[in-house]
Amino acid sequence: MFISVGAMGLLGVNAFAVNCEMEMSKGLPGIDIIGLGDVAVKEARGRISSAVRSSGCKMPQLRITINLAPADIKKTGSTYDLAIITALLFLNGNIAHNLDDCAFVGEVSLGGTVEPVSGVLPMTILARSKGIKNLFVPAANAYEASVCKGINIYGVNSVRELIDHFSGKPITPQTPYEIPEAAYEFPLDYADVKGHAVAKRALEYAAAGGHNLLMLGPPGSGKSMLAKRIPTILPPLSFDESIEITNIYSCAGLIDRKNPLVTVRPFRSPHHNASAAALIGGGNIPAPGEISLSHNGVLFLDELPEFQRIALESLRQPLEDHRVTISRVSGKITYPCSIMLIAAMNPCPCGHLGSKTKECKCSPKQVSSYLGRVSGPLLDRFDIQIEVAEVEYEKLSSTKKEEASSEMRKRVESAREIQRRRFEGTKITCNAKITDDILREVCVLSKEADNTLHDAYDRMGLSGRAHERILKVARTVADVDNSEKIETRHIKRAIQFRTLDRQYWQHRG
Ligand SMILES: [Zn+2]
């Protein structure tokens, strides 16, 4: 007796189709599972036989061989339980129904209940693309799966319910998820932040071109207040971007059961004691890290020098590649991480270096070792670097109305629209991601602007990379200004954003 039942597996954010093949034959009763399964897969044997009995069925007194095909991909976790038990119940005669256009995903408990698993959304999307009509998932994951339209989703509570479904007491299919009108309401707004005109402008450019930004300033000057409001000026997510983020959250088991689709750009702010694994992803079955959970959104690192050096350095490559690959004995897993990195730091350990009102008590050596915790190559990855000073009392107490986030967002969105047209048909999404091969083609400078950049290059001794980044930021400044050519004022602005490293880091050893 033989049957093959559809199942789904997961590697990183990528789902793959699995056939759960089962054969029953005479011999010593027992279950063998082959096909590169891990411990959790092998342990399915115990869960399955107990769940079959708990559901009021008899375990067959036969030799059962299960093959999870294709056999060359490692299978991890307990998502195959439901497919295995369905195959068994079919061969056992408890289910007498054609299962050709069905697939099954879920963990089964000893008591026969069906428990939630991670990564149901990417698995559902794959199942649909494979032409599967009916997907059976744990009831707790059904709403998440229903984000994907065009496939029947059945949320299963127990093995008993599944048997009943095929014998005349069908489970009601999950109604497809309706995306709520993009509610662009934030509890925060730049209108609440007094002063900081230069910083706000810089943040607007960062948002407009997707640039990484570093803020340096004394404690309490408002750096985190400014950072936390970035999501309020970012353009709304497209549906595809939403799905990309939701897939990652689905794999991390972080889906909000009530609102399964992530519709707001993530803003993640891990504490400075976060390890490298927490930032870029890790674990035995590598889970996405903060950098991937911030995909299509913002990763904010406050108190940047307080992070472990190794953790900060681990961010460098993923920041360049916009994806992170984690290697394990079980194989390589890649997660996307297209993010805006925003960081904040004090200028010295006491925080008052350069202050007009307070005295810095740090020795030059202390300052240099503090700044040195942020390496040159990491510093280089911040396209925009600004100083955030304490706001003067007059500005704080002023009744002048500050510009609202919604106004800033309008300029960001129109600059993004220019970029969307510019990069149509390429993989580039914003100016920060312009590749070397087209840099000069899309960043056309006026003669005067070119001279200004040339001057700065000689005078400031810029590195090739700094030079590239100035061009990209100038491109964004010009886009916000709705200017096709990069003019001198745009290039000057971009150069201004690169002076911090010279001012503070020049003497580092
Ligand atoms: Zn100090």
C-alpha cells in the first residue's frame, strides 16, 4: 500500500514543496522516516502513533516507511506531522478521499491537537504557485495563510476534525484576509519636535534616498526623539514589500494573529547588549536577526559605541549586500535585509565634548578610544552624518509651529517617485542602492558642481567610497529639489554631511 501526500518545508524565508510518501507492508510493526530529517522530524514517530490513538483510530500493525522527498534537502522541525498522519490515516482507511490537490502543514501533539508552526505564509504562497487547491494548516495559522488569495485555507484544530472533514463534516474555509485601508496614523510626529531644523532636513534626505544616517550629540539633545519619528515620513509599503516583511515575521513566528499582514514599515531598536547573532540572525535553525526584522524599514542603534565591536562589524557585509547569509552545519540560510540604518552616539564618554554649556571631563585618550569603537569602514557606511546639538531655550519655548511629518512625507514621496521612474526595470529601489556601474550615468553634475566636488576631494582627502556616497546623497538632495542635474548647492549639502568623521575621527589611531 502506497500514497504520496503534499507537504511544505521551509529554509530561511524560502518554502519548498515536499512529498510525504508512505508505504505500509507486512513485517515488524514500527515507523521509519527517511529523507534527511532532523531530530524533530524523526520524533514525529512518537507524536504520530499517540495522536492516531487519541483521535479514536487504531495504529496499523504493519511496517510503515515514510520518505520525505526530495531527499537531498534537509528537513527540520515538526511541520511535516500533519501530512504524515494524513497519509497514515488514508492507508489505514480512516480517510477515503482523493488528496491529490491538497497539502498539509502543521505539528501534531500527542493528544491529537494541531499546533501552530512558523513560516505558514511563504508556504501558502508556494502551495498556490504549485497549483494546490486546498491547504490544511493549524487553525492558529489560518488567518495568516489567508493573506494569500486564490487557494482554499482550512484551519485544523485537531486530527479528529481532519478525519471528520473528509467524511461529511467539512471545516469551514478561512475567509480571505482583507487588507485594511493603509491607516497612516502615527502617535508620533515631527511637529512635536522643537528646533533641530538641520537634523530634520537630513532625516528627510535619508528617508527620501534610503540613506544610512549617524547622529552625534550630547545626551538629551533629542537624537532618539528624532530617530523614532522616521517611520512617519517614509512612503507607505507596497503590497509586495508587505509580503516580503510578513514572510520574515512568519518565519520568526512573530505574526500578530489579529493583523497578520505587516502593513507598517518596521522600526527596530535593539538594546546595545545585543549579540552579533541577535543582530544578523543565528541559532541552531538560524532565525532572522534584527537586521532582517527591519527589512524595508529602519534599524535604529542608539548608543552605537556601546555595542560589542564584533556585533557592529557583523553588520558591515549585510549592509552592502542587502541580504545576510548564515552558515550552519545544516546548510546556508539567506534572509533579506534591505534597511535604513540609523545610529546615534555621544561625542565622548561623558557626552559633553564640544558643548557650549557643559565641560567635557574626558582625556583625549578616552575620547579617542570611545570613538574608535566605531570602525572606519562602519563609519563609511553612513551616507549622512550630522551633529545634533542641544536646542537653545528660546527655540524650545517658542510658539512657532513646526512642520508636520505629513508635509515632509510629501517631499519624500515625490523624490521616491522620481527614483522609481529612474530605476524602472532594475533591481535598484532608491539612490542609496545605486550600483557602481550606473553611478556616473544617473548622477550627472553641472560643470560647477563637478569642480566643487573635485576641490573637496583634494582638500579633504576623501576616500573613493566617501566620494561615491557624496554623489548618491547629492542625487537625493537634487531629487527632493526636483532638479534633474546635480547643482553646486546639492553637492555642497552632501559634502556637509560627510564632515563629521573628519572632525571627530581624524586623530584616531
Ligand atoms: Zn567628555
